[in-house]
Amino acid sequence: MTETQMNPNEETPANQEIIDVEGLQARIEALEKEVSDHKDAYLRATADYKNLKRRYDTERIELIGRASAAVLLKLLPVVDDLNRATASVTAEVAGSLWYGGFKLIPNKLQQLLDSEGVTAITTVDSPFDPNLHEAIAYEASDADHDGLVVAELQRGYLLREKVLRPAMVKVGKTE
């Protein structure tokens, strides 16, 4: 055999191309799987980031809400004191000019509470609700007032539908 003659068992350039194509196809499949894995990891990382950002924003809003609730809770005794002071004013003092100016203070404070979403809890003649009321005492009553709030000892407040301070009340009880 001469050099130009070929042994049929030897690989021809066409056979080498087939082997290379099969190798390249395997390599392509491996790379496509790797790309798919990286894409999945990217999508998971993006979702984790979005969840983290959402949780951070939610926690920040809750923190601000708790901070404002704490300040509002500290203002409530001042509101109580001003309400007691205005309720105990004599007729002589109520007619004076300075009292007219003084009454603006509780009004402004009430406007501030309203703007922050603070509302008073309805108490007298409403059914006792342990989520809204704190029973301080029971008072003998007729069957019509059994389980109803008969007196408010300290006003309670809600902050955007959540209890800021429960109302201290007397509850009617039949004996």
C-alpha cells in the first residue's frame, strides 16, 4: 500500500468530523445545562432580593408606626388631664377670656390625634369586649345591663383600628 492508499480501519477526515460534532454537541448540552443552572440561580437571587427589600420596607414602616404609637401613648395622659381640667371648670372661669384661649389647646391636641388616626373607644352602654375594655370593677345592675359597660373610668383609644390603650370601665352584672 502506498501512502495515498488508505486503510479502511483508519479514521478518515469525515469520521473525525463526526466525532468532533458529537463531542461538540455534548459540550453544547453541558454548557446549556450550566447556563440554565446560572439562570435559575440568578432568578432565585433576584427573588430573594425582592423579598428582602419588601421585608425591609415593611419592617421600616412598622418601626415608624411603633415609634409614633409610643409618642401618642405618652400624650394620652396629657389629653386626660386637659379633659378633666375643662370638665371641672366653674361657670365664672368658663366666661373669662383666658379660658377661651385655653380651650384651644385641647382642641389642637385632639386635631393632632385625629390626624394621626387616633380615635376614642366607644364604651358606655356597649357590650364589654376584653379586646377593647379593661374591667376595673363590676356594678350591680338589672338584666338589661348585664355584661354592658355602665361607666367609663378612663377613656381608651384606637390607633388605626388597633388598640393603643384599652378603656378602663365598670361592667354591669346581675346578682
